[in-house]
Amino acid sequence: MSVNVFNENNFENDVLKSEGKVLVDFYADWCGPCKMMSPVIEKISDEIGDLAKVGKINVDENGSIAQEYNVMSIPTIMVFKNGNPVKTFIGVTDKNEIIDAIKSL
């Protein structure tokens, strides 16, 4: 599985109107902890397969979406279910903790 790139043009269709679960990684290119999480997000995408859609959104390029979801610190990882945010992780987070949360939703 590949990691999707979300932005203001596709966020509504690919995340909010998506049935099922979507993991969204709010990040910035200059953010050290975000760079640490990037390979983790890719591994999650590979490991969970069709269980959830996985994607990233650059907060510098899509500030209005980050603001709408009160993203104050990055990386922030949100899991949406049927268009609603149901779980949030802030900062560097263990891969298995994120996968377990997705499976439990």
C-alpha cells in the first residue's frame, strides 16, 4: 500500500466522505519528529493493508485544515472513521500503538 497525499483539494472526498477508517498524518517538511514518523507511517500503510486508508497532509500548505482540526503540535496523527475524527496521537508514537487503535475502532 502507498501513503496518500491529502490536501485542500482532496481532503473532503478522500477523508471526510470516505467510508471506513482513514489515518491522517499532519506534518511539516521542517519538523524533525515528523521526519522520524514518516517511515513509521509507511510501515503502518504496508501492514494494515485494506483496513484503513493512510495519508499525510502538510500543515504549511494546508493550514486551514490543520486549524479546523485544532492541530497545534506536529506530528499529529488522527484516525477518522466514516468522516469523523475518533482517535488522535500527538508527537512521536509507537507504530503498534497506532495499529492497535485502528484495529480496535
